[in-house]
Amino acid sequence: MIRTHLLRWIFVIAFFVSVLLALSVGPSFISIFAMSETDKIILLYLRLPRVLSAFFVGGGLALAGAIFQGLFRNPIADSYLLGVSSGASLGAAAAIVFRLASPLASFAAVSFFAFIGALAALALVFYFGHSNDGFSIFRLLLAGLGVGLFLSSLVAVLMLAAGEELKALIFFFLGGFSSSSWDTAWISLACIPLAVLAACYFAAELNVLLLGDETAESSGVRTRRLQLIYAVVAALLTSISVSVAGLIGFVGLIVPHMIRLRAGADHRTLFPLAFFVGGLFLVLCDTAARTLIAPAELPVGIVTSLVGVPIFLYLIRKENSSYGL
């Protein structure tokens, strides 16, 4: 009980310190307690929506990774490696290049097509990863890698066909929050919390599903419905994250795994912690991205890859993980 209470306080303190740091540092330092009128404008219209976007995108990616790892029973499954992020970026890129987005609701329309692309990519992964014997975890991961590479190639074709939209497409490949605004923050605030609530609501049933489909069915869990719900939730989280920040890898891989090592595999605990820690992680990565080489700015996707690749290689090496590779 004391340890849980202490852990909560640590998370609360880490949250406020991270947010305060992210709001303060940048090309120019802003003191929260002594701001000029210019500082207030920068804080309200630039840094605050950027920090909110980074928090919800990081939380959404981490939660999507935790969902995929639970569904596939494998610690190296996430939306980036399974090609779902590539599908979302293809949908968003198609909306931009072919001008499918209405000028009155351009960002919402891009998010919608990103969601359709994420669902289509996930359907392809399940189709190619399925056999007469059922689903093979190894086959699903290979299918995800293949689908992701193919869809990324289609995005590259769209880049060649793009004119003035080329800059926006490059943004999807690099990933970042330099274009963040209250529009991106509001779409994140409107959609991602609902997906988090849905994921947490069915977390106990997902725990039972980890014991096997037959055991889950005998316990009253409707496995196909549960898998469909979580697939849609994970696709929604990925599509919103991609439409806001572009392709950002490894958040959904490293955050859930590290939490699982400390807090266990109970999804009722794992899901909210993954969302919270993932949000803080990406806020800190974004802060580093815009301060390390200031006044220039690194793409956040590069920062997360520099952190995530070594941990990803460690997971591959660790064959005796709880899920089994």
C-alpha cells in the first residue's frame, strides 16, 4: 500500500516537472512566474498546444502498443512494426495529395482517412498472418513488416506525385510537433481519451484472453468481439497520433514493455500506466528535440528512434521473455 501511494506521488511530481520543463525551455526561456505579454502569447498559442499534443500522442502510441502486445501475446508488437502507422500515414497522405479534405474541416478529414488507412493495414496484416492452423505470432509480425514496407513505398510514390503538398508528406515520415496548434490539440483531446476509456473498460477480459482462446470462451469472453474492439481502438489511437505528429516509432514498443517489467502484465494496471508514461516520455523527447540543437529542431521521430532501437535490439536478444519469441 505504501509503495503504491509513493508511486502515485512520483508520477504526479514527474508529470508536473515534465510539463513545466516543456513549457519553459525552447529557443527562448520562459519563466512561468514572470511572463511578458509576448511570453504569454508564445506559451498559450505555441507551447501549450504542442505539449498537450505530445502528451496525448505519446500516450496513444504507448497504449496502442500495449493493446497489440496483448492481442498478439508478444512484447515486440506495436503499431509501427505491424505496419498500422504506415497505413495511417498512407491514408493521411492520400487525403492531402488528392485534396479529399474539405477546407472547412481539413484536419478532421485527414484524421478520418488516416483511420481508414490504419484499419485497412491491420486487416491486411491479419489476412496474411492467418493460416488454416490459426494465427502465428511470428507470421503476423512478418506480415506487419511486409505490409508496412509496402505501404511506405506507396507513400513515397505519393511524394513523387505531390506538388506543394510535398512538405506536409515529408512531415509524416520524419514525425514531429513543429506544426502543432490548438486544432491538433483539440482533436487529440476529443478522441484519444474515449479510446483510453474503451481500452481500460475491457482490460479484465483481455487478461482472460491471454490464457488462450478456448479458456477465454469457456469463461464467457467473446473473443472475436473483443479482438475486433481492441483492433479498432488501437487503429483509432494510431491514426490520430499519425495525423497529429506523423510517423513516430518505438514509443508503443518500449514504454509498455518497461512498465510490464515493473508493474506486471495485468492490463487493468498496464493500460493507464502506459498511457500516462508514454505521454510523459514523448513530451520529454519533444523537449529534447527542440532544444538540443536550438534554434534548429530535430524531428521527434529521430529522438525516439535513438532511444528505442537499442531497447528493441535488447528485446530481440532476450528470447526468454514472458511472451516468448
